[in-house]
Amino acid sequence: MTPDELATLAGTLDGVEVVHNAPKWPVKGTRAEKRAERAVAIWFVLAALAGLGFIVAFIAWPHEYVAVGEPGYDWYSSYTPVVGFLFGFSVLALGIGIIAYVKKFFPDEVSVQQRHDGRSDEVDRKTIIAQLASAGKSSDIGRRKLIVRSAGAAAGIFGIGLGIAALGPLIRNPWKGGDDAALWVTGWRPEKGETVYLRRDTGILGEISRVRPEDLEAGSMETVFPYRESERGDDEALLHAQRASDAPVMVIRFRPGTKTIKRQGQENFNFGDYYAFSKVCTHLGCPTSLFEAQDNKILCPCHQSQFLATEFARPIFGPATRALPQLPITVDSEGYFVARSDFIEAVGPAFWERRP
């Protein structure tokens, strides 16, 4: 059977009766038809250009954090709107182009189909391909090279953009460096024998305020960041220490007599009633900024994960499944809190490996 006969058979077997079928352009090659073709192609071209712009912006637009008022802030702050607009416009233009093509070139058809239950039989499944091919043939897609090329360019560039967006975060190898890999090391790791202090953020970058045990009242919590004396006066280093995503740590002072359960291998990570845990939620990386002194629970405001601070910050509610990493701390000869070492496990969400 010819493709047209197979397409007719497909409709018959499906119980479809074509009541009316008239081509949109009975006379081929008219000026009106050419205008309609160009109108559809314009949308596909716009989709391709927007997709290309999305790829360029995703790769080349400045995206590193810049504080308000600093040079380059306007470029940084416009990264997400620009990438979002170009991506959204590419999808919109592609969709409008497809809809416009269907409305302007698909035949006006009215069909009636009888409903039936169950799966289609073998003949129906084979003839449906011929029916789809017949629909494409009746819309004259084969001779509309402008639309085919512009639609192909739009779909191709859009697909490349999706691939880049999906693979972009994977280009950097997080394991590069072995034991010094980014997933293992944080700003709390002592380097060259230099002491790492626990420093509070006073809101003034150059003001150094190191934390002492007497600074915290019983049942309180304070957020701290790593600090080295070599960073004093170095605004860039101080700023990096505060902005690092794995740097924030909460120091908690329990009330005297509070019973705690310590994780095996971390029995000496605390200093008396003082415990230090990462503020990065192990679910999706939100800041666990809330501490309930009444029942010693650490709360994540994003997805309501709860961690019991008196039991090595293990999760007791919500989507988080891993305890908050604990930072080993002690007090130096001057009475300041210092980090004894870096975290012994990776900081961040849903990480499944731990240091021995």
C-alpha cells in the first residue's frame, strides 16, 4: 500500500471519519503564503538568536559575587535576569513558531472518532506512522525550506543551551587535588602552623573580634568565621573567609549539666559545654540559623529540618538525613577559641562519604 493509502487505512481502523479537510493554501507559491512562511521563520530565528545569547551569557557573563556598591555589581546583579530572560524568550519564541506553523499551514480538518477501550492492535500501531507522515506531507513541510532550517537552528541551539546549562556545573572536577580537593577542605584547616581563630562578624570588615568562652551565655549560640592573624588588614582575605559557602559555624554553649551524646571518634571535639557545628544544612545547603535553647534543637528555616544539638547534631525531623559536621575546637593560652583542625567530613548537602 502507498503511504496515502496506509494513512487512510489508519483513520478507518481507528474509527475516524474525516468530515472536512481543506488545505490552507490551495494555490501554491502565492505572496500571502510566502509572507506566512516568513512570519513563522522569524519566530524560529528569534528563538535561535535568544538561545545563542543564552549560551554566551551563561558562559561569559560575570557571575562571581560582588557586594553592593563595589565595581562590577551591576553586571553581577544582572546575570540571573539576563540568563533567565534569554532562556525564557527562546522557549517562548520556539513555542510561538510551532503554534504559528500549525495555525497557518496545517489543513482545516474536522474529524469524528469513535472511542474504544484497551490498547491499539498491531495494525493500528504500524499505520499511525504513515498517518503522521501524511499529516506532515499535507502541511507541505517538505518544501518550506526556510521554516525547516530556522526551526532546526532554533531547536539545535536551544538543545545545546540546555546541555551547557546541565553540564556547566560539572566542568570543574571537585576531586581535583586529592586530599586538598574542594569537597574536603574548608577555611578552617590550619596551614603552615598558623592558628585559626573563631571570629564573629561585627559588620565592619576590618574589625577583628575573636570569640572567648565568656562571650557566650549559657543556652546561647553565635555564628563565627575562620580568621588567621596573617589576614589582619587584608580586606580581600577577610572577605573571602566570610563569603566562603562552607565557612559559617555555629558555636553553642549548653546549660551546665546538660547531658550530651557524642559521635564515635569525635568525643573530644567540644570544649566543655561549648560545641561547634557547621551552619550548612546537610539537606540542600541552607543556613541552619535557628537554635531553640529550650530543647537544644537546631532548625533549618528552608525545609524545616531539625537537628538535636545534644546528640552530635543528628537529624530528628525533616528531609535532612546526615548530622551537621562538627568542628573540633579548644581554647588557646590567650583564652580565645581556636580550631584544632578542619572538619573531618565534607561540609554541605547530601554528601555520603566521611573521613575515617
